[in-house]
Amino acid sequence: MKALLRTVLLSLFLLSPLTASYAASSPEPTAREAQTEQYAMVIASGKLLSLTKWKVEVDFGQELEISVKNKGLLRDENGKTISFNSPMDALNYMNSQGWVLVSTATTESKFTAVIKRTVRQ
């Protein structure tokens, strides 16, 4: 019995470096590398004292910075906040940027949409 146990342990000891070297030579992709789609949430709310302009924030899953006000607002290439006439105007803009609508939800004062796009690798 001791001889069998010794043989099994010796075999495991000798085979473990082979397993480790195989794992090192063919790494599994990380979750980010294996990601095929990117999701975001569009949150639109009417601007105070304006019936036609909407404040649109987009949550791309970025880390929240509490001290930065309006960090999630959509901006143009010059860094200026983009104003939208309606939530549909914002969705049309996001669609022109390659995003596709997944789902929506509304309340009295907010419109929320989940959007996605294919990740280019």
C-alpha cells in the first residue's frame, strides 16, 4: 500500500511541472480580452426650465468620480457638452456612433436605455 501511494505521489510530482509549463504557454484570455460586445446605459432627463433640451449621461461602466460633476455627459470632440432635443435624438446620435438599442425604461422625468456595440479586436 505504501509503495502504491509513493508511486502515485512521485507521478504527480513529476507531472506537475509539465502541467504548469503547458498552462504558461497557452494562457486563457482575460474577461476584457474575451469581450465581444460593449454595453452602456443612456440616462436622459429634461433640463430645468427647458421643454426641448435634455441632459444625457452615458454610463460606460467607468469608475465613478464623485467630485467631478456631470462627468458622464456626452461631449463632442472639443469637450463641449452635447445637447439633445429628446431622448430619441440622443439614441439616434449613439446609433450613428455604432451603438444598437437593447432595451428602454421610462419614468415621469427620466428615460433610460441599454445600448450595445460590437467590440473590434
